[in-house]
Amino acid sequence: MTTPDYAEKIPNNVSLNEDRRLQRALESWQPNFLSWWESMGPTLPTRDVYLRTAVNVGREGWAQFGHVPMRDYRWGIFLAEREGDRRIAFGAHKGEPAWQKVPGEYRAELQRLIVIQGDTEPASVEQQRNLGATAPSLYDLRNLFQVNVEEGRHLWAMVYLLHAYFGREGREEAEELLHRNSGSEDSPRILGAFNEETPDWLSFYMFTYFTDRDGKYQLGTLKESAFDPLSRTCEFMLKEEAHHMMVGTTGVDRVVERTAQVMVENDTDDVAAHGAIPLPVIQKYINFHYSVSLDLFGGETSTNVANYYTAGLKGRWLEERRKDDHLLTSDSIMVDALTDGEIGQTEVAALVGLNTDLRREYTADCAGGVKRWNRILEQAGLPQRLYLPHVAFNRKVGAFAAIEASPTGEKLTAGEWEAGKGQWLPTDTDKTFVRSLMQPVHQRGKIAAWIAPPRNGINGQPFDYDYVHLI
Ligand SMILES: [Fe+2]
Ligand SMILES: [Fe+2]
């Protein structure tokens, strides 16, 4: 079960060859996926890239590294190993055996959850497709492509579930996942943040830090699902996501490190003239990416999510580590809310406030990055600090969608917002400046001037390794 079969057209560890119908259906989706990859995937022509490919789902040594032409990447279907007697950990079915098939009563909801997750995976590939042309180093270029092929694989993961468990409707949804496109007028991706462009590498690091991290938390809730194949799929996806988080965390680290260095060397805050990104611009990018990622958690309260929980479709982050009854029928939670028009909190039933519970876990995790970046500033002897903006800042979804607030959480009039937003969110001037720095550095061992080199290479290779062979 653990070893994927690479002799197959579609590498997998789900014994695809024992279900000819399913195998044929997925094999007929495969060329559509490949033509989507060719037309919507990375635009920079490459000969091959030093990529990791999953070869095992076990704890140790699950990946293998080597130079592969990207179109020959072995996208496949890998589920974490099945736990012998897995029981449902929460909700009305708590204690019952996990489901190996989709219960009819929850079919529509489960399909919807899988489609929404599946839609984000190819969306990010589309958002990032032009970044290769301006990569700051071959190391970064390789990381971009690794993230891209794995998001492609995550699409495979969701499409497998749709094909295997949701019949004809599932197959139709799988087609739609290739037809919607990020930013498209006619058929955009489902969630707002996945229709924003990723026009420069600072945005890419922010995206992999903040938006991929949202993905981590969503996958974490689906990993708890009573529907066992979904749970096992998400468990393995989370393993791959860890690398995406690393790319984001260390990417912002390196931008901050370089900025701090230039500030100290030239004894100035105005590092733009020296080809680095000023701290206030970095802060604006944090403000933007964090606030749009918060929107991905949905409203503070949601009866849908309460129902998903009770039904066992979607749990909480680290459900089994929570010390409560895992039913939550008599608990309550304070959630962010407008109270008498002011930014405040209100008490609701815990089940209804589950989005808030998840979003708070996410925020605590995001704060870890800010702490790291501030340590870099501190070690450089600088007094400036970065921060996460207030939960009410720049929100389009939830309790604060109807108002404007400053990054420190003061409610603003429309006029105050208009006057202030250029100090808080990237302006056209900021974006143009950041873009002007995005000159490709495609020579081995070289790096752009606006970012520090990484501390470590990939898979024990040095920074100056030939991670990518261009055409
Ligand atoms: Fe993903
Ligand atoms: Fe990711």
C-alpha cells in the first residue's frame, strides 16, 4: 500500500489497476490535465528542474530528488496509510468506524468541500505562472517549480476523490476544475484570494507564507474527516505543504535580512535607492496578504460549518488533542463582531463559531513568522518592527466587511480610510517599484540584490547547485 507503482501511467498507491473503470476515467482526464499544465502552468521554458517526487508515504525518506523535465513530472495519487481501526473523533458519529464510502446523506456537502479545496490548487499555479521569468536565483526558481508541480499533484488528489467516490457528478466537477481560471472574467476561481495576481517575488513569498498556510489549516480540518479517503489524502498533502510554508517563511526572512543589511550599511531607512525593499513596503505586503487570507476562513459564525462538524465532515485543527467532549453542543466561544456598530466581540455557540476557532489557530501560527522577522531586525540592531494587522483591517468577508478599520484596529470613516490606505496597503508606486527590482538572475550561484541567499540549499545541495537547466 505504501509504495506507489511508477510502472503505471498514473503513479498511485491506491491499487488503481484493480479498478479498470476508475483507471480509464482518470487516464482520460490525464491529457486534459497536461494540456492545462502546458497552457496555464509555468511560462519560462526549462530543460529540467531538480525536483522531489513522492516515492513513499511513510515517515522516513518519502521523496526522491532528481533533474526532471517538468512535463514528465510523475503526478500521482498518494494517500497516507490506512489506520487499521480508525474511529470518528467528533460530532454525532463520534466513536463509530470512519467511513470508507460516502454516506448518501452527506454526499453533496462532501463533494462541495472537495471541489472548493481542489479549486485552490491549480489556481495558485495559474497565479504564479509568470514568476519564473524574474526569479532572483536558480534556487528560488527551483522552489517555485516544486511548489507548482505539487499544487498540480494536489489537484490530482482531489480529482481522484471526485472520480472514485462521486460518480458522474464528480467527473464533471473534475472537468470544471480545469475550466475555471484564476482572475478569469467568465469563470473565475471560487475563492477571492485565488483570483489575485502574484506579480512579483515578494508577493510569492507572502502568498506561500500566508495563503498556503490557510491551505494548511483547511487541510488540517479535512484530515479529521470521518470520510477516511479524504482524511488520508489530506494527511499526505500536508506533508508536501510543509515545503511550501518553508519557501514562504525563509523567503520573507531573506528579504528582511537583506533590507536590514542595506539599512545598517548605509545608515538609512531609505533602502529603495540601494536596490532593497523598504520595511514599510514589506509591512504593506504583509497587511495585504494576511487580510485577504483571513477572508478565506469565511464568516466568524457559520451554521454550515457547525453542520459539517456535527456530521463529521470537517473537524477542528488537531481535533484529537482538544480536551473537551468533541461534540461542543453545550460550549460557547467569543467571536469578533460589530457590536452596536463598533469593533468588538460577542458570545455564540461553539459550533457556530468554528471558523473563528480555526482562524485563531492560523493567526497564532502567522505570528510566529513575524517574530522571526523581528528577530532579524533586532539582531541587525534596528529598532523597527513588523506586525500583523488587526483582524478588522481590510476585510471583505465576515463581521468587518461592512466597515473600514486601521491596521491597529480603529474604526474609520470612509474619508479616513481613503486618506490612510496608501500607507497601509501596497500602492501602484510600491508595486511598480517592487516589480522594477524583479530582474532575473538565472546564473548558478548568483542572487538578486534585494534578497539574501538562503542558509541551506535543497536536499543537502549547495546554493550554487545547478537546480534548473534553462533552454
Ligand atoms: Fe496544495
Ligand atoms: Fe501549497
